[in-house]
Amino acid sequence: MSGIAKTPEPPYYAVIFASQRTDGDKGYGKMADKMVELASQQKGFLGMESARDEGLGITVSYWDSLESIKIWKENSAHKAAQEKGKTEWYKNFALRICKVERQNLFEI
């Protein structure tokens, strides 16, 4: 997925995941691609935006409800990726869940 997600009119929810990676890939790239594919198949998934430079990565996923977010969090493949993240891939990370109440989109 690339570019700006095409989300519906609010309200909906955003999950903001900010992270700093450890050195080396250690299977991260392959798992990240798998998680994007799997998340996009989940009920309630609305879209995703992601950016990473040498130090900081930020991924924002959009969901129709808090229940959809909870179900994704409990997905077994996602839980396995979360554990790998804690033990191998991330120096640190932050996860924030927000309700989107207003949006302004601009397209040419």
C-alpha cells in the first residue's frame, strides 16, 4: 500500500504505530508485507499509511470501530509478529488509538 489512504467520512478510528528498529532485517520486511496483506483482509479495515526513514517508522491504520481494532490485535498471526517485534525488531515503539472526528482531503 502506498500513498494516502482513501478513508470514508468520519467518525472512524486510527491506530498509530511509531517505532525505532534494531539493526538488520531479521525477516522484518517479509513479515511486514504479510501483516499489511492480512490486515487489509480484516473486517472493518479502512486503509493504511506508512513511512520509515533510517531512525523512525510510523504506520497509521484506519478502522471502522474499536471492536475491529480489538479483533485485529488478537489475530494469531498478528500476535506472533507482535512478539517478534518485542524480542528482535524494535528498540522501542508506541501505539496510540484515536477517534477521527474530522478530515480534510486534497487531491489534484
